[in-house]
Amino acid sequence: MPAAAVLGLFCLFALLAAGSDLWRRRIPNWLSAVTSLTGLGLSALDMMPGGFLSQAAHMAVSLVAGMVLFKFGLWGGGDAKIYSALAAWFPLSQALDLLLATALAGFVLVAISWVVAMLRHKRELLGSLPYGVAIGAGGVATMALAGSY
């Protein structure tokens, strides 16, 4: 599979997750499942660098961490699942890259929400933030900048 096709497929999954979280405040389980299986499948077919075991480990570690955050009410369950699904596209050596890119995108999301709240003369952020947008943006940035595909 050409590198551009891999990047395009990844971007499609990230965009679907971000759009769903933005408009419905839900990320469907089927999307997380298809995203992770596609990433791991491409890796198993040697269409992506990093190796299947490394990518599967990245997915597993991020899912466990995300579920712990969910347990303590710090992150949504859909956010944990889509983050780990996108992590399945990256080797474990890029875990910090994905985490930092997602955190930076999350900071931008919070800043935009704060500006919108101020423009609407509200003293608090606009309810729950669709963090799937930050997760998708962080994933796309990591994929594009690192050339993982």
C-alpha cells in the first residue's frame, strides 16, 4: 500500500472520530475497533515500519492507561478507546510523540473553548470538551511529522 494511502486512511479514521465526538459527543466502538484492526493489520502485513508486536504493545499500554484515567473520571471511555486505536498505528518508540502531540492539541482545544466562552460572556468552559478532536489532531500530526507511514 502506498505511503499516501496509509496516511489518508489514518486521517480518515482520525477525522471520523473527531467529527463524531464534536457533533455527537460519542466515539462509536465500531470506529475504534476498525481503526485498531486496520493499523495492526497493516503492520502485520509489513506495510508500516515499527513491527506488529511494538504497535500492539503501544495499543495495549495506552488502552490500560486510558482505562485507568476513565476509572478516575479524568477521561472519557471513548477517548481511551480511540487513543489506543490510533496508537496501534505507531510503534511503542513513538508513544511519547503521540502523547505530546495529543496534549498540545488538547491545550489548543481548551484555549479555543475558553475564547468562545469569553466571547459568549460565560465564566466557564463550554461543558465537556470533545477531546476526540485533540486525539485525532495529535495522531495526524504525529503520523505526518514523524513519517511513520
